[in-house]
Amino acid sequence: MAKTKKCSIKSISKYLLIFVLSWNLVSCATQPETSLLSLEQAPTLPIVQEKIAEVSPPSVIQQLRSNLDSVQPEVSILSPQKEQVLQESQVKVQLLIKNYKIFQDRELLLGPHLELIVDNQPKQSIYSVEQPITLENLTPGTHTLRVFAVTPWGESFKNEGAYTQTTFHLYSKTSENSPDLKQPILTYNQPQGDYGASPILLDFYLANAPLHVIAQENKEDNIEDWRIKVTINGESFYLDRWEPIFLKGFVQGKNWLQIEYVNEKGLSINNAFNSTVRVINYQPEIDDNLSKLIQDQIPLDVARAIIDPDYKKPSPPAIEEVTTEPLEEVTPEPIEVTPEPIEVTPEPLEEVTPEPLEEVTPEPIEVTTEPIEVTPEPLEEVTLEPIEVTTEPIEVTPLDAQ
């Protein structure tokens, strides 16, 4: 009995030592950036950080969204095909979209469209799939295309089929840009680019992520629950729901955002594209139609044109034409006027006696003339030169001689 008791104490001590060491290892290996408590509490909504806060979607967007609730887009990539090896750096991408009309309204320049992402580069908006999209200057190696359908304001559809992806290779396969299809894949959607109004849409797409109900059903299985860690200008919070949100509190100018797919312990899941950083430009003076839509400055009856290509915008109220009836011609009756004589008696003029003029005696003016002495200057003596005159005799013939 004593020997058995001694062995039991040793066994208990051994198990206690293993438990303590194991606990220390787990604590060191699974220590995330934030505590597990913050992970559990952070999804509580609305999100309010030091500067960033969640707000309700704009009114017009909410009403437009209700018209798209039954839409189930189906997106396909016809080329390049999965695992296809191409021998050129220029790639033709052919897409197919079903159950969703994509177009761009000519006036508002908004409309339903597709977002095309090459690897983890910024997205490219596609409003027509009639012609192939050409990708140029791709580096040799492996590349992945991701395509998904979005609303005119950039919100991604979450139904199965609204997202697709394909991985292809240029000349040869490489390890870059090749996500593990058995692991969850996070695709960053919004925000990107320039914004002239707040609130700003935050949106992403999840592929291969388990449902929270399934992940939380059995704590002992290998299915891990997930969170999306969002960091904006250094402030972080977690999301446990897959739906778009609108945020305010961005600073004017450049803002940076990062989204990460993490497990229930706050650890990142190592897969391509599961951590993305973008820089956006927030300038409130930008006056574009997306900013007007966000600020509810586009009336609903006008905004409907961006979700329905056949919708006819209301015409401005027509000015009612008033037809004036011709006036009845009236002939005036002559009015006889007999002037009455007016007798005028002139009033006698008042006699005016002129006052005598004052007699004025002019004073004599004495004028004294002073003699002026004039001394004539002597004349210059002029000596005349004698003129010699020579006369020639004139011969005269008497008349009788003729």
C-alpha cells in the first residue's frame, strides 16, 4: 500500500509539473497584440474609438440598398483558366456576370460594377464585360485574380457566387501570390482612393471562413472562430460580423487602414492577402457624385438611375402653356362736351410811382501833359557817284524823201 501511495504522489507531481510548463508555453506562444478579453468585447457595437466611430448608412443609400436585397450576382472568370501557364506577359481577362446588370450612368458616372484585383494590388472597376480586360507588364511567375460584384457605392455582395478567383502562371510557377484554398481568404474592398465626404464605407469579402455558430459549437474541434482586426491611423478594433459599416472621424488628407484576418485568440492566419494596408485621401472639398450620394444631396428619384439602366429620371415640371382669349373689341361711344364760357375780369394794375434818381455831379479830371524833348539824330552823309551817260546820235529821214 505504501509503495502504491508513493507512486501516486510521484504521478501527481509529474502531471502538475507538465501542466505548469504547458501553461507557460501556451501563454508565451499565444500572446496576441491585444488581450483575449478585448477580442471578446471589441465587436460590441456601435464602434466608438478615440476618433473613429460607426454611424448609420446615408438615407438614400439605405433606400437604394433595399431595392437590391433580392439580387444574387454570379461572377465567373472564363480566362485565364485555373493553373494555366501562359507564355506572355500580356494577359486577356474575360469575365462573365449573371443575374446582375452592370453599367455606368452617363450623368452621375455611378452604377453597378465588378471589382477586379490582381494579386493584392488596388482594385480596378469594371462596368462592362463585353470586351476582354487586358493586363500588361505582369512579372513572370504566379498571379491570382479576384473578382466580385459590388453596388454603385462600392459595397460587395455577400451571396455565394458573387465572388470568384483564379490562379495562373506566367512562364513558370512561383510561391508568391498563391493562397491556400483550404484556408480563409480575406479580400480588402473599401475604402480606396479619394473621398470628398464622410461617412466612409468599410467593406471586405470573406472566402472559406467558417460560420460563427459552427466554430463556437464545439470548443474541442479544429474549427477556429475568426475576427477581422481593423486599424485606422493607429487605432484598432475588431469585427465579428461580415457586413459593411460606415465610419466617420477621418482626418483631412492621408489616412491609412489595415485589415487582418485573425483567429479567436487574436493570431493572424498565415495566408496570402489576409493582411492588407491601403492609404486613402480624404479631402472634404472634393465635389463628386459619390460624395453627394453619401451626403444625401442626390434625390432618391434621381439616384434610382444608378441601380436600374431602364429607369427614366423624372423630367423637370413642364411650364403650363396659357392660351389667352382675344379681347372683345369695344367701340367707344362719343362723348359730347359743351365747353362753358369762362368769364375773366382782369384786375386793375397797381399804379407804381417811380422814385426820382439821385443826381450825380461828375468830378473834373485834371490832366497835365509833360513836354517830350526829341533830339533828332544827324542824317548820314551820302556821296552820290556820277553816272556817265553816252548818247548816240539818231538819224532821222524826212517823210518827203520816202
